[in-house]
Amino acid sequence: MSTEQHDAYGEELSRISQHQSDAVTARITVLEALTLAGVSPAQVNELVSKLEAGAVAGAHTWISENSPPHGSEQAFEDGWFKGVRAVASQLLQIADTTASQLGRAESNALQLARIRQQNSRAQAEAPAPAAVLDADEVRAAARRCTWACADPAHFFDAEASAEILTVALSAVRDEERADYAQHLETFADRHRERLEKMLRAYGPGSAPAEYGRYALVGQPESLVICERLETAPLLMQGVWDGELEDTFLDDLAYAWGAHRHRPRR
């Protein structure tokens, strides 16, 4: 598969992941709103399942109405319609399964109740202050990892580096901050072979990088991003979106092997 095909496929995965993430968020929002309005979990489950099945049915209609390019040979048309029927049949099965899903709303309702209970207890207790992350200490730890020692000429300027690191560190949870620099070094040791392979394949001087992509690969702060993509991908995605250029994270996630394993925004 060519670099261009890799990039296109990676973008498709990112977009699908985004739709999946948005659907989860929307489903929970609808559940909470309707539950607060007095709708029973069973009724919510039925409504959400029918809406989702209807969306799949819409895709079925769109696929079924597709036609091969005008003037195509008969063999091509036969193959086209055979593929359309196979995809449409699969979509119908998905719609049937989605419409008949049971118990999801009830499960989500219990989860929401637990979250509210936990939040109530947390508000009643005085929270312990979170440890403060020292960005300079984390940057120094990242630069001590030999995999990241690409030619310094390729490093971002200080301002860009600081902005990226600040966003990445905001994805470190409070309970992880106390010894995060040490944890980062342990992570680098454990994944050294994978990190070095990524640097060789996508770092400065590689063929993919010549196209102006994969700019984060080899940057010291990218070690933090890779660790967060491995440990807390959704949180990493959430703090990144709207703050920095999506392509940077898309490319690094692809090179790392996470394929924007968010549900991405």
C-alpha cells in the first residue's frame, strides 16, 4: 500500500472513530435528558435503538440505489450489483440487530446513577490537591530517551514545543502526576524497539516525512503523546481537539499504531 493510500485509509479510520465517539456521547446525553424528563429506561432504549436502526436503514437505501458508471461492461455491472447486494444485506442485518437491542439503556442508566452518586460523595469530601507537573522535568526526561534524539535541527522551536507539551500534559490525570517523569522513562524503556522503529519509518529523513507529514515523530514531546495514546487515548484526543492541528496527532497516532484510536472528536 502506498503512502498516499496509507494516509487515506488512516483518515477514514479517524473519521469513523469520530462518528462512533460522537454517537456514544449523544446516546448518553439523550439517555440522561429523557431520564430526567421522566421517560423510563426501557422507553429510552426503544427510542435510541429505533433511531440508530433508522440511520443504518438510510445507509442501506443509499447503497441499494447505487448504479455502476454509465456505459460499463456487463461483467463489471454484474460484479457491481453483486457487491451492492452483499453490502445491503449486511446493512439490513445490522439494522435488524440494532432495532432489537435490549438492556443498553438500563445499563447506561445504572452507570449514570453510579456516576452521580460518586460525584455527590466527591463533592462532600475535600479533594486532595493534585501534584503539579513540571514541564521542564518531563521534557528533560523525554530528551534523555535516545530514541528521541533525532537531529536537533528538526526540533520545533521553543514556543511550538512548549504549546504541544502543555496540551499533551493536560491529558495526564491528577493521580498520575506525582511520578510522571519517571513513568515516562519506564514507558520509553518498555517500548524502545517500537519507538525506534517508528522513528526509522516516519521520522526526519524518512520517505513519508519528505511529503511534509509526520512532523511530530522524533520530537521529544511526542514521547508524552505516544504514552498518552497508549494509556488514555480518549483523554489525549479530547484535550488535543480544538487546540492544535489535527494532522499532527493523526499522523503520530498512525505512525505509533494507534490509528487515532480515539473515538476521535
